[in-house]
Amino acid sequence: SGVLLWFREDLRLADNPALNAAVSSGEPVTALYVLDEETRGPRRLGGASRWWLAQSLRSLKADCDRVGLQLAIRVGKSRDVVTKAVEEAGVGRVAWNRRYAEAETKIDAELKDRLRKDGLEVESFNGRLLHEPWEVRSKSGGALKVFSPFWRAATARGEPRAPLPKPTKAKLKAGKALNGNSIDELGLEPTKPDWADGLRETWEPGEAGARKALTTFIDEGLKGYAENRDRPDLPATSRMSPHLRFGEVSPHQLWHAVEQARSEGSASARDVEKFRAELGWREFSYHLLHHFPELATKNLQERFDDFPWPTPDPAHRRAWRKGLTGYPIVDAGMRQLWTTGWIHNRVRMIVASFLIKDLLIDWRDGEDWFWDTLVDADPANNAASWQWIAGSGADAAPYFRVFNPSLQGAKFDPDGTYVRAFVPELEKLSARWIHAPWEASREALEEAGIELGKDYPKPIVDHRAARDRALAAFETLKAKG
Ligand code: FAD
């Protein structure tokens, strides 16, 4: 007897339904993580995510040791590694929390079948979402393609369950220890060059880091969240996204933590509701991914398949990636991404709109760059959000909504604090010009020590002309209906 617990996108001990069930069974538990880069199908993690994963596994391993849970980390095809581990550990049961990207669900379904044929018990749980994507349905039983009705239907299902406790050493019966690889051997971290300094300075991956970040948010950001969440210059959002991505925290824990803050009087009902609705966007993205598995590569609205994307200008693409477009809010965002692996949501929208509409580069190009550079790169949220900005997605922003980067900057970063933090060339430029340095007088630029075109780029495209070009291209779709 014994249970094999397979950790995947749920790298935590608290509120972990599969672990909880394994421990409650009273049988000895052995834990496994598989780095599978061999099975064909799953999308390979991007560079920033690989860095995060290494740190998160280190933290998980230490936490497991503390409660007496044996965790082995192995490399190879999930199917083979899990089957072998089952034999070696001599267990009769396997437990895991579900994944939702199609290639992964396929692996899991096949493995489940095979293990059951071998006479094992296999149980899967929901450790990742407030509602399973198939549980929220339209009246006719299908997918919901618009957020508001989706969220109404989801919340009507009732209060998400309370978080489950973390197993204690006293409760946990240790199973047979399996040998495995050391995390250093996995090749997840950059060496030459080591570009991860900015990530190390910004984040503390792992369950304890997630808990600290949540406490900081509840103490400092939640109050006023509804009002300030669009301001990249304020520490107003939770920054829980990478922790959620790797399952170091569950949405249930967040759902209940913010309500507790409200009941203690430290947040308003409006702040709590707004924050929960953002978790709702994550649920909605997973709902879309479940119903449209090709979310990251195929336009949800087929008419967008005919969009006349010109051949991308490599100089434009490079300028966008490096944060050298000459539009300060865009450049600050892209440099925040490069140094910290994260961008504020409002700025994600601005930089995405700029790539798609000002530069007329296919949204998939941007989705791919984000996939490689974000620490929270998520198969559902990233793809759904890019399609939303492109206008090709479900419930998408209308295609004619083209963000004006300088107006957006002035509105959401009014003093230029955010731009100055990431674009030091503009540090001395006054708030009046910081979002449109090309409009500044020669004296203002001289005073700030900036020569445009030398110290900081001139705009690589003229926004107004680019907007007209984009709208003309989008008009061709309208004609097709
Ligand atoms: P908070 O405001 O504190 O929100 C709490 C949580 O709600 C987030 O951690 C996240 O899990 C969820 N959430 C918030 N906004 C959204 C949203 N619009 N869509 C889905 N979930 C949301 N989010 C990712 O987690 N991974 C991605 O790869 C990703 N790519 C994006 C790409 C683009 C072009 C855009 C416009 C948005 C993207 N987002 C992505 C959504 C959003 O920007 C981030 O979730 C958010 O900025 C994370 O910061 P936070 O944790 O402080 O958010």
C-alpha cells in the first residue's frame, strides 16, 4: 500500500487537495515531480518560467523535508517516469491535481487509463481553479464567451470551498524514498550569460514567498485596490500571478484571505469584489482554454484569419522587445518585463496594443515573447489576454480601440514615476513631457540632459499615422463580416 503524490502545477503543501487526500488516507506517501521535456505536445516553458520553477522546486523540497514528505525530482517522459516510480515505491494509489492545457490533459488521461489497467487507483483533484471550466455553462450547456455572464454563472454556483490545512509531520506517514535528480542538474537556470539578477532581486518564489507577498498586499495594497489597480506607479496590485501560475498559492486561499481582511475592517467590499473579479478573469481564461485548446495559436474569431498582417519589420520588433520605441510608457513596460519578468496589467495592455496596432505585428509574436520572458507566463491568461487586445478573442476589446501611449501614460502614471524607474535616460525630464518627449521644447530637453535620437530614441512610428493604418487594415475584416 501507499500513495504516490505527483506534484505538477501545484507546488505547495497548504490547500493542496491531492496531498490532503493522500495524507488523510493514512497510507504512507511518496512525492514526485517530473521535468518532462521529452513528451511531444506540451509547450516548453520559457526562460523566465524555467528560472522560477527551479527556485520553486527548491522551496518545495525544503518544505517537504520539514514535514517528512519524501520528494524525488526526476527527468523524462511523464508516462515512463510515473510508471517506474509507482513500481519502485510499491504504491497502490496515485493522486494529482488537474492541469488544463490540452497536451497535458492528454498525457494525464492516458496515464490514468494505463495505471488503472495495471490495477492501481488513480485520483485527480481540482487544486487550481475556483470552478472547473466545464462546470460553468451557458443555458444551452456550452461555453460562455463573454466575461460578465461567465462570472455571473460562476459566482451563482456558490462560495468556493475553504482552504485545506497544510499536513503536519505528526499526521503524515512517510512513504518509500525514491532517488532523483538535484535541482542544479535540471538545467533550468541561466548560466552564461546569467540574466536572472533582476528576477532574484524582485521575487521570492515558493510557498513561503507567496504567503509573504499576500500579507504585504493585504496590508498595503488591497485597501483602495478598486481605485488604484490601474496605476503602475503605485504598489496597488497583489503580484500573486507567478505564485498562482506555479500553484504556490491557490485561488481559494486568495478568495478567502481578502474576505477576511474585509471582515476585519481593513478593506472595503468594493475592493474585495474587484479583486475577486480579477481572479474571475483567470477562471474565464481557463474556461476559454478548455473549450478552445488552440487559444495561443488560433484566432478565436475566424474572420481574423484573413487579417492582412504585413511582414514584420525586424527593427520595429527589436525596438519593442528592448524598450526602445521612443514611447516612454511602452519602453518602461518592456524594460520592466526584461529586468523583472513581470509587467503591470495596464502597461501589458498598452505594450500589446502598441505591438499589434501601432507596429501591425501579429499578436502571436507578442504572446510568444511574453511566454519566454514573463515569470507568470500562463497558457490560459497570456493567450486569452493577447487575443482580447488584438480583438480576435472572445469578449474582445473592439479592434478600433487603439491605445494612445502618451495619453495612457499621462493618465495612469501622472508624475512619470513609473517611467523614470525603468527608463533612467528620462529621469530628469519634467512630468509635463515625460510621456511625450518629442513634444518638449529644446530648452526642456537640454535642461534634462537629453538629446532625442541620441540619448533616447525618437518615436519609431507616428502614432496617429500608425493608428490610421491599423484601422484601415481592420476595416478589411469588417467588409468580410
Ligand atoms: P492582480 O491585479 O493582483 O490580480 C490578481 C490575480 O488575478 C492575478 O495574479 C491573476 O492571476 C488574475 N488576473 C488579473 N488580471 C487578469 C487578466 N486580465 N486575465 C487573467 N487573469 C488576471 N496574467 C498571467 O497570470 N499570466 C500571463 O501570462 C498574462 N499575460 C498577459 C498578457 C497581456 C497582453 C495582458 C494584457 C495581460 C496578461 N495577464 C497575464 C493578465 C494580467 O496582466 C496579470 O495577471 C496581472 O498583471 C498580474 O499582476 P497581479 O498578480 O498583481 O494582479
